[in-house]
Amino acid sequence: MNLRQRDRINPHLDLDTVDAAADLMALNMGPQHPSTHGVLRIKLFLDGEVIIKAVPYPGYLHRGVEKLCERLTCVQLTPIFDKHDYVAPMTNEQALNIALERMLGVEVPRRARYMRTILAELQRLASHLLWLGTFTLDIGGTIGGGASLMMYTFREREPILDVFEMLTGARFHYNTHQVGGNRHDIPDGWAAAVKTCMDQLAARMPEYEEQCVTNSVFLMRTKGIGVIETPLALELGLTGPNLRASGVDLDLRRDAPFHAYDEIKVNVAVSNGCDTHARFEVRIAEMYESIRIVRELIDNVPEGPICSLKPVRTVNQIKLPEGKQMYTAIETPRGELGTWLIGGGAEKGACPYRLKIRPPSLHAMAALPYALVGHTVSDVVAVLGSLDPIMGEVDR
Amino acid sequence: MMGPVDPALREALAKQFPDVFAAEGDLDPNGVVVPAALHVALAKTLKESFGFTLYVSVIATNFPTAEGETYEVATVLRNPTTAQPFWWRVRLGADPQLATLYPLFAGADWQEREQFDLVGVNFVDHPDMRRLMLSEDWEGFPLRKSYAIDTPHTPWR
């Protein structure tokens, strides 16, 4: 009997029908559990220590961003998008501005496209470094004594934030993209700073990887845990590293190129493991690939303008056409960040009529009821950490 | 733009859904409008015969008109082999009801709950049609155009 995961596990299981050996216990994990990456509550139904049903409750960080998007003009939206996924603001800005540019038919100069590619890959590194630190922290005192790997990954993330600061003046909420290109041009010495930062990281990455993969406790806690089989991963709409760890070779950077990805080669990491360890492997491989892409591009940024439109002076400078709607998606560190944009809203079309954000983390969270069943309570944090959710993006 | 749709797919869809996909002319770049009765059948055909197995999103939108409230539900799927997305729209009246895609796509569970929560479109036969983001005693549907952005919400009702 080899049932598909979808048929084997019922996320809406009626607990009255369960014939448990011991008494069932309901256990709330979160909303303020340190390993829930923000505020997420998962209600676990346990038979002994084995999970038989898991019900996640998102929404604690819901800020009504989609409603807000209907009241702010396109120019005002970029800083709002910084705050969705507060671990990868750069790619979030890009997702918004690409959606606006495609709806308006605005071309982006080649220099700006190269800069955006470099920024996206640096952001991927920063985001994955934070994930690596918190993931190994979640797994507990197994990696070199508690939090030490997290200290190292935060040390590596700092120079990346420093180069962002050199370019934009902000360490986090950058607001550096606009419709038609970028706001800030590359300052003197930036390429050298980026190269130094990449050299340091490239030299140290194998060390961090080795710390994990040679640790038998790490392997025991990740291999075979939190399996999401390929058909289920597709049905759930998992994207990015989570989907590629379930054996699907899909990466929008290569398959539906945006920025300058059509001019460079992207090697996509895929694993057939489908488990927590496969998601770890894919992200680690992506980090090496991002270092390679940044090093390849940083010396080849073409000269020219960085924005094809005149600089922003008023908030309602950009008007969206009425009656047009479209879906646009880019690959962020977490997967496919899509926007469904309908033009012709308030302020004579300067605001979107409707802007639906398709957050990759929300789809990853929806996998929890399937991935957790049959495992123990201690595996919850490992599986959750491996899916790399950011609750700001899940709840919006 | 929806982008070029594979001619073989276009032809097969025209054969199966002759009223919706005309054999000639460009498809509506905003997304083909499909009658609500064909919503599930179209999703099933796309998933099982054309490889659109990746569930991307569902988007409900409120359009107030002179005749009354109307709603549109757009569904986006993607073919993971070609990376080609495909989307269509369903128009609904003042009492928005649409069949769920949950039996076909497990991801529709939460996505449809979110659209129910924020826009108030009811997905029929969904196993668990509760609010996803807002608290269960929330009044109204915030993404409807009639819901003022400064509507007070007091937690001690």
C-alpha cells in the first residue's frame, strides 16, 4: 500500500475518529515560542510525543498591507514592500517595481538591470546566512555548542549590509528601486568592497557547511524528517528552495528571466531528498552559486543611465492604466514572490485598484500540517526552520 | 501579458471549452473569463492533461458597479516544466460563491481561506472555511471597497 502523502495525511482530521493508545493531548506552540521565526502559533495534537494533527494559526502579524496598497500611490509603495519580508527587503522592492514596469511597459536600462541582479544575489546571501544561523540554532545545542554558528553567520551578514549601506545609505529598508530603474548609482570603491566581502564569505562557507554535515546529531535530526513529496509540494504551491528540495527543477531566474538573468548562466541546485536535509543542501548550494554570480557580474556592470524615467518628484507621478490586470513573479530567496496588480485605482490611477501579494512563505506554512504528522515535538522546530518562513511575509 | 500560449494547448482547450477559448484571435491578456460552472473542469484539465501542476495563487477582487456588487476570482497555475503561467478569471455576483479547488490542489486550502477572510468570497465545499488572518469574530471583509480603511475595531466588543 503506497498512498500519496495527500491521501495518507488529512489536515482536517476529525479527532473523535482517532483510536489513540494513550490520551490525546493538545499543545500550543507559540505564538511567542523562540523558534517560530516571528509570531506563529501551531496547535499540535499529540499521542504521547507523536504528532497526529498540526493546525497552524497565522495572522498575528497581519497589518492589512493589501488594503493599504489601495490607498498609497505606486511611488509610495516601495518602502511598504521593504517591510513584508524583513529579511530580504531588496528582492521585495524588485518584485513590486517589476510588476509596475511590466504593466506600464517601461524598459529598465542595462546598468540598472545588472545592479538589480547583484543586489538580488547579495540579498539572497544575506537572507540564507540568517536562515543558516537560525536554523542551526533551532536544531539546538548540536552545532558547535548552541548559538555559535549563528554568531558566525551574523558576522558574515554584516559586510553585506555594509555594502548595501554604502550604496543606499540604509542598512535595511533601502527604498533604492523605482519604476524604470534604481535610485542610487554605484559609489566609488563599492565593487572592491563587494569583492572583499565575497572573498571572505567564499573562504568561510566550506567551514560552516562542514560544521553541519560532519555532525552526526545534525544529520540524525534532519535526514528523513519533514518529508514533502514532489506531487504534494507542487499542489501546495511550494516554490524556491523548498520546491527544489522536493525534486522539481524550477527556478524563475533561469526559466522566466528577469533583471539580467537572461544574460548569465544560473546553475540551479535540485535535490530529490524531499526532507529537511535536502532543503538545507539546496540552500547551501544556492549560496555558493550566488557568490559565483556576484563575482561574475561585479566587474562587468555596463556604463549608462540607471533609470529610464525622470526622477520622482511627486507621489502621483506614475499612473496605472485602468482595466488592466496581470500577474508578475520573481524569484526571491524564499521562492516565487508574485503580485496580482489591477490598475486604475484611487488618485486618478496613481494607486493600484488591487494588489495581491503572493508570498512564498505562506505556501510553505501550508505544508506544515502534512510535513509534521508522525514526527515528535522536537522535530517541529527543525521542519519549521528548514522551510525558512518569515512571518511578516506570511501575514502581511 | 499572459505571454504566448502554446498552440497545442490553445487548440485542445478550444476543443474542450469551445465557448470560452475561441480558436482564433488573441486571448484576453488580463486573463480569460470563464463561467463559474467550468471553473473546476478547467483546472482539472490543465492539471491532468497539460502539466499545470504548480498551484500559484487565487485572487478575489471586489468591483462595485452601478447595478450592485460584483466580484472576480482569478486563479493562477504554473507548468513547472516550461515555467509557463496560466490564469483565468471567474465573474461572480453580489453573493459570491465558487466551487473550491481543494480536491485538486492542497494549497487551495489556505489561499481560499485567505480570500474568504479578506474579500468574503465563499468557496463551496471547502473543508474548513474559516478566517485565516483575522480573528474569528471580525466583522466585515476588509478588502471590499465598501469597507472604510479607518473602520474602528475594538477588541473588547
